[in-house]
Amino acid sequence: MTEATIGTGAIHDHANIHWGDAVTENWPWTSHTGSGPVLYKVSVSHTYPNLAERTIDVLSDCCTTNSLSASATVDVRFGCSAAPLTGCLDTTSASLLVKNSTDTSKNQIQWKWSKGAATVPADLGDPTTTMPYYFCIYSPGNAGPGHLVSEAKVSPSATNWALAGTTGFKYKDKTGAQGGVTGMSLKTGLDGKASVQVKSKGASIAMPMLPLTEPVIAQLQNNGNKCWTHTFTDPAAKNDGFTFQDKEAP
């Protein structure tokens, strides 16, 4: 964690961190460099009791330990949101396939989001270095509307993610180690030109219980507060104990 001051002033003392659970800590700055602006630094860590979403508030002292002012707020996410996100980029052309096999190595989930709302490079972030992605499926089921029934978390990686020309990124991992995801495509474009695709296969998929109760919502979310979504409504082409399949187009 780094704090930059405007002028010289007195030596700063510490940062006060509200971790988003019941813990609040003061972390003394361990180093400072420069003479205006002065850069203060400290390495911090915290262990959470569970994987709930958190908001971390960092307050930095200004010259004395009794004078604190908010300097940063960070939302921490560990996976799909509990309910579908709102304000996502949508499309009228999408398909979703969920296949639950007696041989779990043949389980599949495939989602295509095409001819979608305008998507720019800033929406994607950089999954080769810092931006994680979460593929989420919601179905009312027995837990009320918007119930999360399947999720896959894909971490940033310079090995599995790569630039796809000048329009976006592609992900490839034949092992499906991250939630069964074997391939992903993120393509920027003007309205009606952007596209997203997710392919998953194998025993690592968090398979939802079939049949699914519609409406079924598929979303791709990232830590940049961006998401791509489509809601599938009745009637599905197939929706039994082994396969859910729906395709919607204008």
C-alpha cells in the first residue's frame, strides 16, 4: 500500500484499515522516500473467515495519529455476485447449453453472447495480468429469483490468456482447471459487433441441478465492475434432467 503526499509536512504515522469484517487495524508506514511528494509504503495482509464480498476502507493519517481522512475504498470480490448484477451489457442474440452426463468428464457448459452492446477495451481490463473473470448462471429454482446455480472463476494469467489481435483476448486451458473453463473469447466492438464466448468441459464444472427453472440468466462478470448478460426465457429448446439448451435471436 502506498500513500503520496502533496508537500513535505510532518512525518506521517500510519494507515487505518477497515477490512470489511469485524477487524480494524493500524499499520505503521515501514518506509518513506522523497521530499515532496513523499511516498509512504507498507505491506499489509489479512485473513478472512469466509469468501463473502468485502469493502476495504483505508484511512490515512495526515501528520498526526489523531487526524485521519479517507483515502481509498476497494471492493473485494472472490467470485460471482449472489444475485445477477444490474446495468450489464446485453444482447438479443445468445445461446446457452448445459449438459450433465453420467460420465462427468463429458459435462459441458457453452455460452455465446454475440452481436452485443458496444464494448470498449477499458471494459475488459487486462486478464493477462490483473483482471479476473467470473462466469455465472442464475435460476430461480427453490431459492427465489436470481439464485446462483453455477459459477467458474478464471484468474488472470499470462500463460492461459493472450491478446486476440487488436479486438480483445482469448483464454485457453485444455485441463479446465478453473471451474472447467477450457476456452473464452472477449471481443470489443461497436453496438451490435461485440461478442463473448465461454466454453467449459469436464468434472471441474460446478454443474447446476437440471432441469433449470426459467428465466435463466447467464453473466460474465469481472473485477472492473463490468458484466455481460442475457436472460433466457420460456420456451427452451430442451430442458430435462440431462440437458438445458436455449437459443435466442432477433
